[in-house]
Amino acid sequence: MSPAAAEVTLTPREAIEVKSDLLYKIRALLREQGFAEVTTPTFRQADDLTGKRARAAVGGHNGWLRSMIGPALRYQLAHTPRVFEIGPCFRNETSDATHIPEFSMLDLYAAQASYDYLIDLAEKLVSLAHPGTSQRISVAEHLGATLGVDLTRETLDRHTAALADHLDLPSDTPLYDLLESYIATELEPRSAETAMFLVDMPLGGNEPCAKLREGTAAILNRFEVFIDGAEVVHGYEDETDAEAFIRRASAIGLYNPEQSLVQKAILAGAVPAHSVGLGIGIERLCMAATGGNDISLFQQSAVF
């Protein structure tokens, strides 16, 4: 977080008012854009976390508290073309300045909308909390300068050893971990006191939903937004190639029963294949609105 962020203090009432006001503005903006608000189940059919983050089923039942809103919301495109939900998510993460085990997410999907529309919408949503400066950084171009790779022509597969060496990490580190570390060390610090849109995200990260950009070998129609070092927004155009989506999601353990239900609905023609979606961490957006450095300020009823 920036030095200015460390100086901010809020009373519980002020924190409640910030969050309430922001949620009101978000809902008003999305209604103006033609979005319908829906509620999907918090108790889900699959755990969408993997590896060390994977969780036990809740209460002895074959179900999990969701870690993100995701597929169940996209499924609603079968009924209406633009949908959003603001609801609770749960992750078994250690609490720190930017993480809490229960938090609020805004997720939305728009059918037959363009990637450019989604970035423009993300800018409008971010500006509700952070009206100051913003910048765009091409991750593909930055990697090109670092590794001499042109992601319009080739993938990162031949460059993983060089990337690991650049980051001083073991040569067998998975590509998605390398990319996460690269963004954290090379790019996140540039987000101090600004809204930094990372665009032209490379193929190989944790992005099974994102569409491979036409005419490129390894650039996705996907972006992330960082404000003062914290990721606040992620957005993407959905991959319309079902085989590519299933292959990429399966490779990182994210092709679960809920994703399968959506893909079956798409193949049956019930859910549009072409859509865009984004997610915003509400408490982190509140931090951006206030310059605060402690996410727990916006976790109401913490005593419970």
C-alpha cells in the first residue's frame, strides 16, 4: 500500500457509510447499463479452489461454501442478457491487510458484449471509488521487453526457464506461479496512488475462462486492476472454444461440476457462448475509496 494509505483511520460508522454508499452507486450504475441483480446459491456443488487451498465439504454434506460467484451467475444468461450479483465468498486464507476469510464480491456477466465494453464498464465502476488517475500497462509488451518474446507469435513455453531465472525461482516452477510472481514484483508496485489496468494478459496463468485473442499465439482478452498494490478487479471475455476452455481449466484443476453444467448449457444453446464478465472485491474497493490499508475495517459485525 502507498504511504498515504497508512495514515487513514475510520470509525466503524464511517466504514459502514463508505461501504453502503459505494454499493448504492454500483447498483445504480449497473441498472443504468441494463443489468438485472440476481442471487445464486452460496452453498455450491463443487470446491473451486485447488491444491493447498482446497477445502473440506461443509457440515458433512457434499457441498462447499463458494469461494467466488462464477458459473452459477453465468448460467443466468439463459434467462436475461446482463446479470450481476453482490454476495459473500469464503476462502481458507490467512487474514492480513488485504485478505479476510469471508468477503463480498461483485460479479457480472453480459452476453454478446465486447471486451472493449467490459474495460470501459470496469473504468466506470472503479471511478466510483477512485476518481483519480489511472493507467494501462500491457503485460505482453512488458514480458516482451524482459524476455524478448513476442506473444502475438509464440507462447511462453520456451521461455519459462529464463523467466524463472529472472525471478530467481526454481526452474521447475509452474508457469502460472511464475506469472503471478512476475506481476507481483515487476508491476504491482507501479499501482501506488493510481488505478493500474494490466491488459494483454498472457496465456498460461490461472485464466481458463479468458478468450485467446484472435491473431495472437498467447494473449488473452483479460485484464486486472490494481490500486495501491491490491488487486481489486479482474475481467475477461469468455473463451468460446469449448475444447480449449476444458483443456486449460482441467490443467489447473478448475474444471469442476459447476463449470461442466455451464458448458453443457452452452453446447445445448441455452446459454450464450459469447459473453464478458468481471469480478470486484467490494472491501478492497472500499479501501481504494478511502486510501485505507486494512481490509478488516470494512468487515461488519466482525465480533460474530
